Amino acid sequence: MNSASHQWSARRAALTFAALLAMGPMPAMAAAESTPACETGSYRLDDGRALDIGPAGEGRLRWRLSDGRTGALKRGDGAAWISTLGWTDRADGHRVALRDCGRAGLVFDGVAGRRVPLRIVETRFQGSGVELAGRLTLPPGEGRVPLVVLIHGAEHDSAVQDYSLQREFAAAGIGTFVYDKRGTGASGGRYTQDYLTLAVDAVRAMREARRLAGDRVGRVGYQGGSQGGWVAPLAARLAPVDFVVVSFGLAVSPLEEDREAIAADIARAGFGADALAGAMEIADATAELIDSDFSEGYERLAAVKAQYADAPWYRSVRGNFTWYLLASEPDVIRRDARALVRGIPAQYDPMPLLQALDTPQLWLLGGEDRDAPPGETLRRLGALQTAGRPIVSAVFARADHGLYEFETGADGERASTRQPEGYFRLMADFIRGNELLPRYGQAAPCATAACSERSLPPGR
């Protein structure tokens, strides 16, 4: 997750269609001890705070504090690195000095810190018919710790290389296993968005994580972001775990997500019922293309584009995949779209599974999420809570997708600045099995339908 608008266009490319088994014995693959490369690592500052340093693209690093603040680092003079706010290019005044590439510690805004001696084990293990690359990161010591497996979203990047939560959780006393989704990073196989296949891979990742962690394993569960919010509950249904954390995921289908995102686009732009009706005609046309595997619906799409192209609200229609289909010529869609949506179950309804799932779940949602609007998901979670499902939800009102707070530029585009205060601590408390606090920053954990409804953003 990267530069100026964190980047709106890049995030949409990654999420575009994301929104959208016999498991016999697994052969044990070779595992090797390793340590983080150069500056990358978790550091304990002398004032007690945990500071994560990770990669942020060519020649850059990224710092993160557990309160959600973050910045990109550019090399300055000597050992100094200069920070810019969040994913903007604006200096924020923070400075980091890394001594001997972090091996001799660092200084963050005048406060010294030392690298936390996390135990890191690299591995390759057997997923569902493919070999996957994974990494276990354990806190120092020999005692039992909770263990969380991180489940990929729809991005094609390497989770092993990019996911900072693997170090952040471990520095907070939580064992963490991360792996490259099939067809990404160092893993084999072909990229897919078939949720069952991905859930089987997640179950096998959990088995590998437990094998490597051995006697240190306490509570176990999954944390899945975005598309991972469909996969993690399915994995928990295939093989029981102690908890599931869903971050900025949904309890609706990918096609319903697109429609809800378009409706939010229209409302945000200040248009009314007539505009919404026209936008839903566009959503119906793009859904026909998806449902037919791009074999039917081109004439219908062309007709609604011609009908509404000059409407004042037309340029406000984005959704999750509709924007791509509106912006692309039919020949381009025929050539490229199947590969973009390979395996996606566009009509997948997660509710039957969630209605039967007894695993305690924490759902963390962004009140300003343009990719995955939370309104219908909160209503459905409320119904599940009324039915007795062990679900806690929390809405960070000012957060967009990825649970990033943001600034809005004059052009209407958003620049991500940080993650919400309390987001990391809420996840950590839930994973540990701690009693939850009344509030985490601006979010109040909610276990009843009544407070879930109150968490809905105004007008949603």
C-alpha cells in the first residue's frame, strides 16, 4: 500500500475484482531460521512504545506506531531518515536515525530504541495442490502465546515481504504466520479468487504455523482483510479455530458490494433518487457481464453508457469493478477481464456460513469506506448478533478501506494519513481473549444489534 492517495488508483487496481476438498495429510516442508533483513524489524523505544520499520518501495522505509500513526522515510544525511505524513508527500517533522542498519538500534524523535529479538522461521508448505511460501514470527521467550494466521486480500503483492502486522503482533506478544497467496510472491500456483480454494490454503497455513510454533501455541485464529473477510470465516468453518478477525470485509456478495459502493458514490456526490435509479441500471449492466463470464451484456452496457454519459452524476459512478468496465473498450474487456476476475464467486453469499459459525468474530469496519461500504454488513451482523452468533463489531467512523484515515484534496481524491487510534489494540485484545474496553479511539465494540445499528454512518 503506497504513495500519494495511498494510491486511490493503485488500491482500486488491487481491489478491483477482489471484491469481487479433501485435505489429507500435509507433508512437512523444510523450515529454516532467519532474521529480518537490514533495517526491517520491530523496535522497543526507551519510553516503552513499539516502533515498526518496514519496506516502503524503492529506497524508502515506513515507520509505524501501534497507535496508528505512520510515515514514509527518505534517506537524509548520514544515518538520518526524514519522514513524510502517512502516504502524502508532506513532511511531518519526524526523524529516524538507524545505527548500523538498525542492528545497533535507532533513535526516533530523540528517543532511543533497540530491535526486539523476534524469532523468525521461513518455510515452504503444501497448500491445496501448490507449494506456498510462509513465515512464522514469534515473540521472544519460550512461553505459550496466541497465534494468528494473516489471510491475504486481493492484492498480488507478497504478504511475506509487505505485511507489517507480522512484526507488530509479534512485538505485542502474539505469534504470527503470514504466507504468500497462491500465484503471488514466492508461492507457486496460479492466482485465483476462488474463496474455497483460498480457505483450504488458509487451513493448511494454520497447520504449518502450529507445527512450527510447537509447544508455544495458545489460542489460534485468523485475521483477514478485505477479500480475506470472505475467506477467513470459511477457513474457520472447515477447521475450527478460537477466533476470527475480519478487517474492512463484508457480509454481502461481491456484486452486492459493487452496488452498495455505487449507491454511496451517488449519495456522497449529493445526487438524489433519479440519479441513483440510473446508476443502478449501470450496475445491472456490469453485473450481467460478470455473471456471463464476459460473454454477454456488451450491447446493454453500451446502451446505458450512451444513455447516461452526459448525465451530471455519471462521472461519480465508481463502485468496485463498474468503474473499470465503464472506462474500458469492449475489446479490452474481452481480452483482459477474465484474467482479472479469475475464480471470483461474484454471487457468493456469506450469510448461510455466518449463520452457522460458532467461532467468536471481531468485525472492524470503516465508516467512510468507499470500496466496501459498511451499511448492509452492519445490518446483517446485527441480525446475526440477535440470533446469538458471537460477533463483535466496531466502526472507525473516519476510516476508508484498509482502515486508513485520510485527507480529501481539491480534486476529491483521498490521501491516506494514518490508521485509526485503537485499531491495533482492539485486534490484539481480541486475539489474546482479553475483556474488551468500552472504547478504542473513536470506536466502541458492539455485541448487540441495537448498537450495531447505531454504528451506521449517517444516511447509510
